[in-house]
Amino acid sequence: MARQPYTTPEQLAAWLVTAAPPDAERLIARAGEDIDSALLTAIYPVDDDGDPLDPEIAAALGSATCAQVEYWLAAGDDGTGAAGKWDSVSIGPVSLSGRAASAAGASGVELAPRAARTLRRAGLEPGRVMAW
């Protein structure tokens, strides 16, 4: 079986305190991929499907996923990471100028500040082994 998403559209709606966007499942899946990439070398107990066993870790991963989606929505991003990559854009007759600085961490993933803080508070950091 495949790993379950870290959160649901209903949990995302509760986090956002508004209705979840129509493409919530896609955004949740992409945000989960970013969370997984940021924690690539973190070690914590999981079941046979790769889902966290510790309810506190599961909750932190869910909150971080919601924070990542919230960040994209606030930035006008569709989950691709393309929004905010240019410091100036025109539509007709197409004009792009210099790239804006990226906030990507060592993992190459640009995590929302709130998502990164949530993971750090839970002790979920690359290379850190969680006791179990």
C-alpha cells in the first residue's frame, strides 16, 4: 500500500478557516512531497506503508502540510513553485526579468516558514534520529 497523505481536505479547510480549494487533494499531495523531500534523511518510526507511528509526528507532518498549502495559496502559487520566481513579469508581449532569490533550504525544497517551524518544533529535522 502507498503512504497516506499527511492531511485531508477537511483538515486543510479547518486549518485555513475557510473552504478547501477545489484542487485540495492535488495541493496536499504536492505539499506532502515537499515535506518528504525536506525530511529525506530524518529517521522516525513508520509502519510498513511508510506512515508515521507516533501520533505527535503524524500531527506535525499534517500541520506542516497544511502550512505549505496555505503558503502557496497566499503567494498565488498552484503548488508548482513557479509563483514568485521572477522579480518582474509581463503578459503581452511576454517579458520576464531577473529571477528572485530562492528560499530553498539544503534539501532544495522551499518550505513555508510556518511548515519549517512546525517540523523543527516536533524534532523532525534531516539527519536527526527520533527515539522509539
